Amino acid sequence: MTTLGDVLGALHRSGASGVLELSEDRGATHRVYWNSGMITQVDTDLFRERLGDLLSRQGWLEAGALARLARRLLEAPSRRAGEILVDEGFVSRDLVSLALRRQLRRRVEALFGLRDAQLTFRAPRPQPAAQAPLSPHEFLHGRPRFRSRTRVYQSAPPRAEPSSRKAPVPRAGAYATLGITPGADRATIVQAFRRLALNLHPDRFPNADAAERAKLLSRFAELSAAYHALVH
């Protein structure tokens, strides 16, 4: 037997491009899309949290904005949720990118809950454009690996899911995150947020790799959460 970590590690090391299919006895098939040894997309019914719900759970999107997103999707079902959120001014493009990345990671993590599956790797085929691919650290770190070459794997027990509730950012911590004095007025809060967020803009780091970009986006998310905790 082998683990899913073995398989993902082998595909990464070989720089594979194509589609890894994991077929269950119940008839479900899960697909992991690869480009040059990096995961770019995952299709699975094991994790279905929508982008808006993920942003809301993280404290990055308010209930009113989430309801408006739902209405917009009903009016124009062909549009992407992220595009609507950015166009409506509810969140930044970078925050959407961070949420999409977390969504992709959660889909990969869900696959480790499979007990058994038949593996098939297919040659590259056209696929929709995706956000920056996951780095090996994001889909391999801490995973059990048997280094076997068999086609059927036995995975580790599913990892416990984090709570669906995210604790609100304490106001004192939010002031500290933005580097301003507690009790600062709205104009000061906005100015501090914009100044710090500008320093994290992707255009300032054209040579950043996937891991460095993920750290920048994570830092931006912290700033955004602190900003919303103080102005709403």
C-alpha cells in the first residue's frame, strides 16, 4: 500500500502535468489537476464550501455583503463569486486570491480522508484558469508517506476540521496590527490600513515565489480583518 502523500510527492518531483483521478467504489471520482509538478485545481464533492461562505467564516465578509453576493449570483449565475465581490467593492482582489487558495488547500486536505481509491493519471487536457498553484509544502507537509509504488493507497485518518466559527479580532489587537493608538478615529484607521496594504501589493514583489506570495496574502488578510474589526 501507499499513501496519498507518496503519490502527490512523486508527481511533484517528476514535474508532472495532467490530471490525477481518484476513483472510489461508491462511484465518485475526484480529480487533481497538475501543472509542472504543482497542484492548480481540485474537483471533489468532499469539500463544498463556497467562496462567499469561506470569506464570511474567516470574518472577511459581512452578512449583508454575503446576502448581496447570493442575489447577484442568482441574477447572473455565469459570473464568478470573486469577480462580483471585487466589482462590488466588498473585498480586494488579493483577499479573494487568498480565499481561493485556502479553498484549494481544503479540497486537497479532504482527499486525505479517503479510505481507498483507484488511481489513474491522465495526460494534460484543457482546464479553466486557476489562481497561483499550491506549493509542495502546502500539500505535502506533515503527510504520512509509505514510499510504496502500488496503485491503491490507505490514507491516514481524516484530520479534524477546524471550528466553523472564527473568533472576532479583539479591538486592542486590531489597533496593534495596524500600528495605531487605541481609540484612533476612522480617518487614521483607514490611512494606516491603506499604507500597510500598499506595501503588500503583489506589484512590489514581482519575483516572489508561491510560498512568499502566500505569506504576503496571509499578512494582508490579517490587516483586512483588523481594519474591518475597527470600522464596522
